[in-house]
Amino acid sequence: MKYTVKLLTFLLSASLTALAVPVRAEPDVTPPPAKALRYAFPIAETGFDPSQLSDIYSRTVTAGIFEALYRYDHLARPVQIKPLVAAALPEMSEDFRSFTIKIQPGIYFADDAAFKGKKRELTAQDFVYSFKRFADPALKSPGWSSLEEADLVGLTALRKQALDGKKPFDYDKEIEGLRALDRYTLQFKTVKPRPRLIETILTGSDLYGALAREVVEHYGDKVGEHPVGTGPFKLGEWRRSSRIVLEKNPDYRERFYDAEASPGDAEGLAMQEKFKGRRIPMLDRVEIAIIEEVQPRWLSFLNGEKDFLERVPAEFISQAMPNGKVAPNLAKKGVQGFRIVGPDVGLTTFNMDDPIVGGMEPAKIALRRAISLAIDVPREINLVRRGQAVQAQSPIVPHTTGYSADYKSETGDYDPARAKALLDLYGYVDADGDGWRDLPDGSPLLLIRNTQPDNASRQLDELWQKNLSAIGIKTQFKTAKWPENLKSARGGKFMIWGVASAASQPDAQSALQRLYGPATGGQNLARFKLAEFDKLYDQMAAMADGPEREALLLKAKRISTAYMPYKQHTHRILTDMAQASVQGYRRPLFWQDWWQYVDIDESKRASQ
């Protein structure tokens, strides 16, 4: 009996001792919060089918979804081109007319219903198909002019067959200039030498990334709502003109940060040291809101709701970066500022097919030149743009070949007295005594300028009206959203429109495409047609870089000023800002893809 009691006492004691031993905690398997980059576009997107795009905002999205053969190094200045899905730089013939490119095997498209549950590998044929889509007349691609300029053997003829025969474009017909030699080998052949083909159509994931044929056939004319590429992100959510969410592509291959800064670039070298070897993308999500009004967009950044502000609105530049430096109150919170003169130009476009401002007759040219002379660009820079721009003198933009800060032309003149004299000389006088100038035939002269319903556009409109009233010209404004104005401009259904354009490559020829006749309806919004200029443009396209080509670029600039299909206003000083949490940002010059090269430090979000 005593034994039994002692045994029970022992067992009870052991049991209590066991209960006193701490239980080992299970490891925390809660995933870290998603790293999301949050920012706003000032203008709505138009869609995500690369063949249909010319606006920068849609192209910013497609650049994260699709992948071209080549890319620009994120850090290198001057810019450097590197392979992206290509295995190496092209094998080029000595005459710059044949380009053979190997594609890396083992690259896959993001998973999509179009592939019926199978992994879909990228092949050379995908690029053949994607480039042919720009040539399909049924798609009316604004990017066709660039492909036409590339002069790929047989591509223009293939397009013409469809146009002349009024038949569907034959995607299956092989042409010599655009072929898949085998599963991973692509070959381009051009009619004329194209020394810069790699810049023109082989680099730029926003437009020239590969799109699988199955995706187009699966979604039909809705393919712009279902972009599927091989890139680091995929479209996760889209509410048109309101919200766009990109998510990390879970099928993205192993790719690592390999950007290389130039010697002496302290900022770039520091980023290189910090991120080298990191797997990309580092972000999990990119969340984009469309906020067209400048004050709400600025406040959303100021309040920490947005991590990144692309192009600080001019109205708030003195609060953001007085004298080019981050304001003390923002610097205390770790806000970063980035400032460069952009490779872009703000300009007024005249519709050369319009019966009032268009045409090549001396009186029509005089009207456009008079309008140009009447526009007070220095005042625009000081008041509307708050000093955040420099005067433009030609179509050619900073950071590109042919640009010179010392070049001067009539395009940069503000001279209302000379404008009045030109108008008087060519018969634009007040014939009916109502205080406004009339056309030389005595009928009313009324300018109609397309514009947008935002604050910056309203300020520019007020200045425009004041300047034109000062020389006796009556003006009205037609207000619509930017995508609608773009559609009108492409169709030639406008008189005058103010727009900005950014370079997509380091060569100036892309900017001059705005005056190239065959690019009408695409980049040539002015619908300018001059055989002399087209011949000059074609000649430049076939020439290697050097003094002879520089001389032709100068001649092109002078032709632009003489006929004035565009009035170039400014090259903007671009100021971007990022919260302390954003790591690794550097403004791209000629490309749109940069999300994969930045990171979010969640520990620094608390200070926002």
C-alpha cells in the first residue's frame, strides 16, 4: 500500500515537472508583407497591346510585362545596350544589312489560359509574329512607321498585298527580312543599310517585346486587356483610367541585378555595390492610380500614400526642391529628389491637312511662323513651368545625337512685332473691322486648339490666348481627355494641339520621324509631307554616325524651322521624388522599364 502511494506521488510529481518545461514554439511561417511600389500616372492609359501604343503611360506598363531582345543598362551613362532575352549582341554583316540573333532557351511566358495549362517557351518565331503585327493593315498600328523605316526585306510588300487585295494579312508567309532560322535563331535583313537597327526596333520592351500568337487568337480584339509576356510582371488588376496593378510574375526566370555604372559615377557605383547579384524583380507589386489633377497627385505623395512621384508638378516645385535641392522638411523624412533635363520636347502641332493652318503655300507657312513668333515661351517657362524647362530650338532633344545647347533658330524666338509684320505682308488683316484678323480672302480667321481638362493645360491655354490676342488672332479651345485628343490627332481631325514627346533611343532620327511623310498617322501627327525631307531622312537612316550625318541632321533642323509644322517650346527639367523606402531608382533616358531594378525598404515606410 505504501509502495502504491509512493508510486502515485512519483508519477504525479514527474507529470507536473513535465508540464513546467516550456513548449518549443513553432516557426513563424507568415510571409513578409508584399513589397509594393505605389504611384500615380497624370494621364490615363489607352491599353496594353504593343502594336496599338504611342502614349508613354501605357508603354510604361507594357515595358514591365513584355521583353525585347535587348535592353539599356539601368545605371550606365552614357547609355549601354545589353542582351535581355537574346544570348548576345547581333552578328552583323559589314554592310549593316543582315542581323542574326540567338535567343536564350528556357525563357517562358507567364501562365495564361491561352496556353491551356502548358508551359509556353519563348521562341524566335514569337518575335517574327510580333513584328508582323505592326505591319498588319487591319491593326492600323501607329508603330508601323518605325518598322517601315527599318526596311525589312519583304515586309512592306506583304503589307501591300493585304491592302491591295483587301484580304487578311498573311502571318504565315515567310519573308526574307524577318525569319526564324530555327527555334532559337532570328534573322533580320534590310533593303538598305541600317547601322542603328538595334536601337530602332530591337531594344524597347514596351513596344518590341514578344507576344505569343496563341494569346492574340485566344483574346481576339480584347488582347490589349490581357497582355501576356515573358517579363518580370504580369497584369493583376485593371480598372480603366482609374487603377492598374502589376504583380510579380511567378514564372519569371532566374535573373540577377547586373547594372554597371560608369567610372566616376559615385551615385551609380553605390547602387551597383548595393544591389549587384540580387535576384530581380525585387518588388512584389506595382500599384498605379490615375490622378490627373496636380494638387491631389502632389498631396498623395506628400501624405505618404504614394512612394514615388514622377515629374513633380511645376506648381509645387518650389515646395519640393527649391533651388534644385530637396526641401528641408522633406529631406528630414528621407525624401529623395532626382533632377535632369529630359530627352523630350513640348511642342505645338499644326495639322498640315487643315484648310486654315495647313498647306505649303507661302501664306500658310507665314501664318504658322507668325503664330510661333507670338508664343511667349520664356513666360511659359517662368510662370507655367516655374522655371522647370529650357528653351527648345529644334525637334532634336537633349542626350541625343545632333543636339547642341548652342544651336539657335527662329523656333526659339519670341517676337510679336515680327509676327504682326508677317501677317500684314501676307494679307491676314482685319477686313471687317471687328478687331480680329481675317484670312487673306476676307473670311474669318479662327484658330481652334485641342486641349485637356487639367490645371497645367488651362494655364498654357490662357497664355496661348493672351499671346494670340496680342497679334489680333481669335482662338477657341476644344477640351477632351488626352487619349481622345490623341485619337483625333492620329486621324487628322484637329487644327492645333499641344503635346510632349520623349526620345526612345539615343539617335536623333526618332525625333525627326515627326516630319517624315510615311509616318503620317503615327509619329508624324502634323501630317507633314515634303519629298526633300523624306529623301534626307532616308539618307540619314542608311548612314553610319559621323560628320557627314551630323551635317544632314543640321539641314533637317533648318527645314523644320522653315516650314514650321511644329512649334517646339521647351525641353523639360524633369524632377522625380521618392520616399525614403524606395531604393535604387535612377530615371531612365530612353526606356520605360525600371521597376525590376528598385526595392522597397519596409522599415523606412514608418517615416512617410
